[in-house]
Amino acid sequence: MSKRRQKPSETVNKSRQVKAPDRNRYPIGFIGAGILIVSVAIYFVSSRSNQETKLRRLIDLYSKSSQFASVEKTWKELAFVKPDSIKPEDQLSWATAALRADHPGAALGVLEAWKKTNPDKPDGWLLILDLARILGSSDMMMENTNEILKINSVNRYTPVLLASTLGLLTDLDQLEVRKRLNKWSASELESPLARAYLLLRYAENPLPEDPPRDLRIEQARVLASRYPDSIAVFTALIETLFNGGYYQEALEVLDKWPLEHRSGTAYHRLQGRRLQDVEGKHRDAVGEYQEALKFMPHDWKTRYRLARALAASGKTEESRNEARRMSEIRESLDPIQLGELLKSALPKGRSPEPDRLVGLLKKIGLNPLADAWIQWESDQKIFNRRK
């Protein structure tokens, strides 16, 4: 019996039947699960949005009632819940609240993050400079001033130039600053910042009212044991040990200085003291002091040590020149003489008249800052002609 030949249409139909999707491979439950996942995602996003609104309302409420610690805490919570929602202006509000809550370490951390996102606005720089001045950190002040001078939208802003200039040339009342740092230390136990700079002030500018030396050394040791990665704590401990005569312990701590921070000014200064005062390697100390002065040319104390190291190295003429330079800078920064100059250059209630100030800045080696004031004055003349 011959086999019946299939019609072409039957072959096509069978082919289509074979290729047709099996509905059992895509059960309704799978589709339902997909819908559920999408629904959960939408709910999660909506929930986060609602939570952000709630937290921002709390921040506004706490701010109006001056509950600054609660403001800071709520900003931190919002940054954890929805980090992408934190804008540069939020960071400044957060840092301001932290400062008013007497938490300088938290404020500085937020401001350092702000610098990476919105450094061309002056308000954040004013907070940073104010904090650096209270801490008494000339290195921090110099570092931030150098950054400011590279940003045209900031370095011509009068309050920023004033804050940088006064911060580099003058210091606040020692007793008032100690009082503030003590308050900060007691309020922010989780950060070593205020305590470290208080110990540094004790070491660099001792006053009769300060705690006994042995107590300060013990405080510095305890702080270093709790915060072994803090450069401020390292510096405070080494300076305190040097001034107390604990040279061997100071060297042991200096040897632990993190490698990535050994290009900093503080390390070069301390290494210079080690080479000069402990190991008697005066020629090597000269190089360390010179490196520090590249960053901080108006640091007359380091220039004094450099002059001593040069003399001990047999470089008499260079030592005399450096001693002369040190004397000029020290006299220029004498509080009485400097105060009279600043009164004429930066009169209260009137626009600055920086001609004499520019001369002083160039005399002590702060040429970039002097150039910024020259540019500022030029801008003012152009502005006045347009009025």
C-alpha cells in the first residue's frame, strides 16, 4: 500500500504546532512574581522618598528650635538612608549644625566631602578657615589657602581673602581658644580632633594655667593609643614628648608615621628636630627644614632651627642670612606692629586698602596671597569705574 503524501499545508501546520510556545513553560505564577517584584521596588522607592521628606521636615523643625545635635544626627541618618539626596548646600547645613553642636571632627569630615563636590562656592571655605583658626592649625590654614588661591570664583571674594589672611598672620586669644577646645573635647568624645590640637597648643605655647607636663604627656599617650591613625594625634604626641625630654619615645612614634603622609610639613619639621636635636645630623636636618619652609615660608620658628642647623654644619654665612630672615619675619608678625598695619589695611566697616598688606605678605614669603590681593584690588577698581 502506498503511503499517502502529506499536503504542504499540513506540513506547515505541523511545523507551526511544534514551534508554538508551550504555555506550561511560562506559568502565571512566574508572571505574578515579576509583578510582585516590580511592586516591591516601587514601594521601596516610594518609601525612601517619603522617609527623605520626613527627615527633612525633622531637620527643619530641629533647626528652628536650635537643637543642633539633633539636626546633625538627622542629616547623618538621611545620608545613610538616601545618600544620593545630599546636595552641597545640605553638606554646609550639616557641617554648620555639627559645629554649633560642638562636634568639630564631624564638621570637618563633612566639609572635606563638600570640597570634593562643590569647591567653587565660598561659604564652605569660610567654615573651614574658621575651624582651622580655632584649632590653631597653621598647616591646615596654609593647605586650604593654597587650594582657595587656585579657584577664581573664591579667591576674589573679600571675606574669604580676609579669613585666609588673618588666619595665617594672627592667632586668637590663647585662653579663649583653650576654653573652646576643652568644651569641644568634652562634647565630641568619638573624635580626637579638638583634644589633639589642645595638646599641641600646650606644647607649642605653654601657659601657667595649663595642666602639668606629666599629665599632658599621659593624655597624649592615651589619645595616641585610641587613635593610632590620626596625624593630628601623632603630631601632638611627638611634640609633647620632645618638649618633655622623652626623645627616645618620640623617635619610636615618629618611626610609625604613615608612609603616605611623610611628604607633609609636620613630618618634615619633626624629622628635622630628630636629626638636629637627637641624632646630631645637622646637614640632614637642613634639608628637612627647607622642605617644611617650601610650604610654610613665614614659619619663623622653623627658620630659627634651620639657622642653627646651618651653623652646626659649618655654613656660617648661610646661617647668618637665615637668622636675618627669621628676625625680619618675626618682627613683621609682632602682634603690636602687625595690629597697626592690619588696622590701616583692613579697616572695620570699610573696604580693605591692601597696599601695605601686600608689601608685608611679600616680605614674609606669602607671595601667592599677596598676588591675590593685588588682583582683588584691580577688580575693585574696574568695578568702581563701571558704577
